[in-house]
Amino acid sequence: MALTPSLRASKRVVFMPTRLGIDSLAMFGRYNYAKAEDGLAEHSHPGALEICHLVRGRQTYCIGKHSYHLRGGDVFLTMPDERHGTGGGPEEKGLLYWMIVLNPSSTGGSLLGLAEPESRALWRELGKSSRRHFPGTPEMKTQLDDILALLHGRRTPLRKTAVQNRIVAFLLELLAAREQASAEQGSQRLAQVIRHIESNLDDPDDLTIDVLSSIAGLSPSHFKALFKEKLGIPPAEYALRLRIEEARRRLAAGNATVTGVALDLGFSSSQYFASSFKRLTRMTPREAMK
């Protein structure tokens, strides 16, 4: 749905959808700044979630001591009651949409006209603060343009339903984008860990869960769960398999002893090395030397 020329040219537009009977949305806005403007003082939204989509430009938001640097295409969420602002900086040149979504428990239990179970599920997913800054999708701008055009358009019997449906579609797109971004980041973190394991097969002290989870930037429990989910085996077993494969390569080269390879690869004893080797290769270390 195309924006009118006046809407496209507007520097700043703000709507209060509650006036249309859309109780779930306290505010919907868009700014299109040709130059930097005054910054946002620190503030909060009691019981409400704020979603920002920076279509183009750059913008910095601060929550406590943490700064988040947005680029064009990014999404940024602030949780209910979190104090946030631009940290003394300006609202920068760019195009940005924002909306403030109210907790369905404060609006009679319904979020955007959804049934109560769907309302609770959608609010719960939106409120997961583990990842609040991530790349959006091109579809998001189209959805937000449609919402703005409907809010600005003439009143019709179905306008409220159309707006609510567009917002639900946007929120579902947002959740899918966040999940994709988390998966990609998880894959990047695991790739770093695997490179580290491959480079440190001779030193088990560098292959402990504490070390590997630190490289991934995750708690040990979260790291172990993510690693097993993506690779199918625990990280310790993965590292052991790589060490055994390296041992097999060295033994097959014919210029090393079983004890020497075991010691070089940091195994605590020749017996442990031999039992691990046979379990994973179906042969003894000496058989691998033939």
C-alpha cells in the first residue's frame, strides 16, 4: 500500500491507535530526518514493549551502560519498564519506524484481537530479551508502510481489523528475523570454537568446557546445549574424536610410537588413549600403524 506524497515527505508522524479502538498499541510513529535532531532523554514505557525498525541511517540507543549501534535495516526492542534513550546523542539522520505494544493483561487479555492463548504466546515471544538488536527483513518496511497508510487513511468499517492484521504479520516477521539472526550468530560462534579445537588438539587444557564456552561467549550450559543441537554430540566428545583422528594420522605415518602420540596429544594415560582409540576407530593403536 503506497504512502501518499504528504506522508512520504513528513518529517515526523505519530498516531495513537487506541483512538481507533486498537487497545494493544499505545503509539505508532515514523520519522524521516534529513539532519540530526535533538536526542531522546532517558525514559521508560511502563508495562509496554517498544519496537524500533531503522529503515536507513544510523542510530545509537542506550540501556543502562550498554550502547546499541543500529544500522539501516536493524530492529531494536526495549522491554517493559526499561529506561532507555539516546545516551546524550542525537536522533540521527535517517528513516525510522517505532511502535509501543501494551501487555495484553492490561488491555483485557487480548493482543491485537487475537484469542487469549495466541495473545499470551505472542507477548511471551516478543518479551524474550536475549536478543534485542538484530537485522530485519525488507518485508518489514512494506508492512510498516501499509500500517502507516491505513492509520492515515479514511475510516472504514474494516480499518481496525486491517491495521491489527498488518501489525500481527509484522510481529511474526520480526520473530522470524530474530530467530534467523540467532541461528546465524550461533553458527558463527560454533565455527570459532571448532577452529580453536582444531588448532589446539595437543593441549586438552585449552579444550575444556569453560574455555570453549568463553570463546563462544555463552554460559557453559547454554554452550553445551547449542553445540549438541547443531553438531549432534557434546563438545568434549567432538574434541576427543578430532584428537583420535589426529592420532590415527600420526600413527599411520609410521614415525611415532603409541606412547609418544598419546603423550603428544595430552591423553592422561596410554590405557585411556588406547580404549578411546578402539572405541572410535574399531581398531587398536598398534593396528593403525600397519
